[in-house]
Amino acid sequence: MRLAHLAAAVAFVFVAGCSRQEASDYSGPSEEMSRPKAQYEPNADRAAAPGVDVTAAPGVAFNYRYAFRLPSAQISAVQEAHAQACEKLGLDRCRITGMRYRLVNQEDIEAMLALRLEPAVARNFGKQATDVVAKSDGMLVDLEISGEDVGSQIKAATRSETQIRADLAEVERQLAAMRANDPRRGELVARAEELRRDLRSLTESKVQGEERLEGTPMVFHYGS
């Protein structure tokens, strides 16, 4: 009986000692865990944004859309810094195509800046713009890069254009050799006009595609 009481006492002392040791080793939640998420400072690596090198995707027309989150007091200055960076590149390489600044309420602000950039500088411009945001206590929260293979469309249009020109030349040859009162003349005239319309449509499509390859749209959205 005395042995049983002694064993119980030893076990109690052992458990109590372990509990005190664990309590002394625990120093509470770390600073990183206890800090509210909203107070986390932007990290340069986390704020970095990917891009697309146009040399790796020839013939593709890209469209960049960025969304940044910043303190309300910083939005105007960052928007202005991005606009000035565009202006420094010159009109041949960067143009401002739109801008908006809106006070949502007493605390929140929304803003937008739309640009059209030379494709070769778009990737680096986006990265530098993100760096400006990170240095202003902000962060990149969303990035979308969409692309369309315009080069292939232009090539297909060129092939179609070649065939249509050949067909039109044949119709015009038949019309030239045909008598003015030939009953088939009206049908050939209508066919020639249809082919000319197709040519005009293809030419417009190619011009639009070439313009898209010459300029890359980039939009910055800012929110507090």
C-alpha cells in the first residue's frame, strides 16, 4: 500500500515538472503570427510581377492589366509617378490614353491609368511600376496578361487576299471578253463587287492587326 502511494507521488511530481518546463519554454505567439494581416509590410519579392518578352512570342498582341493596393494617401503620388514615367519615354514609346481618380468615401480612393506602350518596353515598364508601388507601402494584388496571335491572323488574311485578287482578275478578264448584252454579265459584275468588298475587309483587318502589334495596352487600377 505504501509503495502504491509512493509511485503516485513520483508520477505527480514528474508531470508537474514537465508542465512547468513547457510553460517556461513557451514565449507566446511570434511577432509575425500575432501581427494583423493588414499590417504586414509589402515584401519586394512578393510584389514582383511576371511579364512576357515579345521576342519569345512574335506576332502575339498582349494586353496588361494590373491591380495595386496602397494607402489612400499614396495613390495620387504613385499614379502621378507612373504617368511621368510614361511621359519620359516619349510619345513614340508610351502614350497616356486614359486616367481616373475617384474618392469613394472619406477613407477609400479608386484610380486608374491607361497607357499604350511600345511592345518591347512593356514588360520592363510594368515591373518598374510595381517597384514604385512596393516602395510606397503598397503591393500588387492582381495581374492579367492576355494575348492574341494576331500574326497568324495577318498571314491567313494575306493568303486569302492573294486568292481573292486572283479570282477578281479572272472575273475581270471574262467581263472584258464578254459582249455588253451578254446575259451572264450581270452575274459576273455582282461577283466582282463581292470580291472587292472581301478585299477591303481583309485590308482593314490586316491594318488593325498591325496596329495592335505596334502598341501594347496597359492599365493600372489603384485601390486603398
